[in-house]
Amino acid sequence: MAEKVAKIGVKREPGFLYFLRGADVWKTPMKRAGGPSAAGKAEKVAAGNFARAEGYLYFLDSAGDVSRAKRAVGGQKRKKPAKAKAAKKATKKGKAKGKAKAKKKSKKK
């Protein structure tokens, strides 16, 4: 679960993306399809008075405070898809048939 690190109480405005840069909270206009670029229009909203620790993910929670959660390092192992195995078997069979045909042709000559 997440734990609060700093109580900032940022009020969110619609149409803006909020993010952390260091310990400070910044906002930038969201990019809209066909609209002007929002590059370089980020502005600092609040200064955070906390130090980041290694192995945690920091974010702005629903109350507008900075929280952190333990980072999942390594993730979950994935199962190999069945299609890859079937494709390998099909190619091996095709190669074996090709070799058998080549042997028959050489015997006929």
C-alpha cells in the first residue's frame, strides 16, 4: 500500500497533467489531438520538503498529497505463448520433408 510522504494539498484543474520532478510538483497542459503543442509550458505548483528513497515510486495521490509505494522490481515471469512452440515444430517438419525429397531425387538420377 501507499504511504503519504508530504501533505501538499494541490487542487487539480481539469486539462492539466500533474507530475513530480525531484521533490517538487509540476503541472503541464494535456496534449490534445490537433491542438497546439504543450512543450515547454510546465509550471511549478508546489515545493515538496522530502527526500526520495531508493526503491520507491512517488506520485501525487487523489488528495493532492505526495505518496510513495514500494517499487516492484523484476515484475512477474511470463509464460511462453503456445504459438511460438507450434511454429517451431512446423518449420522442423518442413525442413525434414525437404531433405527427404532431395534424397529421393538423388536416388532417381
